[in-house]
Amino acid sequence: MEGFNYSRVSEFVLLGLTDSPELQILFFVVFSIFYLMTMLGNCLILLTVLSSSHLHSPMYFLLSNLSLIDMCLSSFATPKMITDFFAQRKTISFDGCISQIFFLHLFTGTEIVLLISMSFDRYIAICKPLHYSTIMSQRVCVELVVLSWTVGFLHTMSQLVFILHLPFCGPNVVDSFFCDLPLVVQLACVDIYVLGIFMISTSGVIALLSFLLLLTSYIIVLITVRDYSSTGSSKALSTCTAHFIVVLMFFGPCIFIYVWPFTNFLVDKILSVFYTIFTPFLNPLIYTLRNQEVKTAVKKNLNTQYFSLRKTAP
């Protein structure tokens, strides 16, 4: 990092979510439970899809990759936030701060493209069922996942190149529980207000356009199944509604934070909790564990493991 940024700042101070000792204890317990359940839930889904041959289909391949990204997104800042609740002075090194920005935009950018890919998969399955196996081949699924990570990497590098060339020579207090671009940019020792808004708002515009694309795909799917039986239409409506809730919880905070940067930091902190903690927790519940095939496979795997443990027990 030093090769790109000649900064006198060696560390940043994180203010966290609250100064109240009572709330810090409460948040420690709540977020520890959420983080543990997020990791266990997504790990269970990932292992279930890998070990169940009848789940080796495009939809579940994309879902397993979503679980992997959610585990990463939940881990780039949450463990440090949890341990910082008991720290008198919450600090992070300059390199650590830059790393958080890198991983945040890598995982969110990747998840945005993957959610669009999953929406495309459902659109093909419902609107063009006869061509589904041809269009959504194994090769196409792998290409979509590779595209997701590639877009996420290119996006985060564009943000990183911008911030690494800024001079940080004094202010080092970040009013959040992790480093994010709108917060760190304001600590630079040069006036980059206009350029900063342009660079940061680019992320918000991308999120907004992606959200509108996803919304359009859901509407098309619902219109397509409208003429089906009432049972099929009701099931599609329930599925799309559940998926849309998670999409809204993920994209809503991103759009608000990045389309209108440098606004209300308290609101930004609350919204950041949603897409870094709550959304990764809800994704396995909404996308996968509501699915009967996955629930059956999970129960089968758990029963198999239980009986195998009983046989090996003395």
C-alpha cells in the first residue's frame, strides 16, 4: 500500500455503532448469534448442494455460489465489529481499512451480478421452459459465476485506484464499524468533493440500474404465470415476493448510501448493518430453506450424519 499512498496516517479509529456499554453488550450477543447462524446456514446449504446429486442443477449451482458470497460478505467486517465491542479504542490499520473497502466492493459487486444471473435463470425456466436445458447449460452457469467475480473485481479495483492516490495526513476517525468509501474519502487532505461524489455515486447508479433490471424480470415472470393455474400463480407470487424482499434489503441500503453520499452517517450505519449482517442471514432462509427439495436434502444429510455418528460411537 505504501507504494501507492504516501500517507502519514498509519491507522484509523472506528467509532462503531454506539458508545453505550449496555447497548454494546446487547449488540455483541445479537450480532454474534446472527453471524454464527449466517455461517452455519450458508455452510449447510453449500455442503447440501455439493453432496446431493439431484441438486446439481443451474438454479442450485447459483444458489450455492450465493451462499459462498454471503459467507464472505458477512465475514469481511462483522468479526472485527464483534470483538471491537470490548475494545476501549477501536482502531484498524491503514492497510486493513483499504482491505475492508476492497472486499466490501468485491463481494457486493459480485453478489449484484449473481442475483441478476439467478433472476435470468428463473426467467428462462418459467418463460422459455423448452429451451431451459440448452440455454442454462453447465458451461453457461460457470461463465455467469466467473463473470460475477470478474465484474466485482473490476468494480472494486476502480474504487481502490481512486482512494489509494489520495493523501491522508491527519483526520483518521471513521464514524462507522468498518471502513467504507464515502467515510474514508472525507478524511483525505485535499478537496475532492465533486470528484468524490462522482466516483461514489457510480456505485449507487450501478446498484439502482441492477435493482430496476431485477424488478423488471420479476414483473415479467409474474405476468407469464398469470394465465397458469391459481396454485402455480400463487406459488410464483409467493416466491417472487420473498426474493424481492431480500433483493430490496440488499439493494435499498446500497442505493441510499452511494447515490446520496456524505449525508446522514447515523442512517448509513443502520443501513450498513442490513446488507452486511441481516441480508446474508436471510438469504439461506428465503432462497433455499423455503424450498422443499433443499429441506428434504438437508434432513437426509443430517440423518445420514447422525446415524453414522451413532455407528462409530463406542
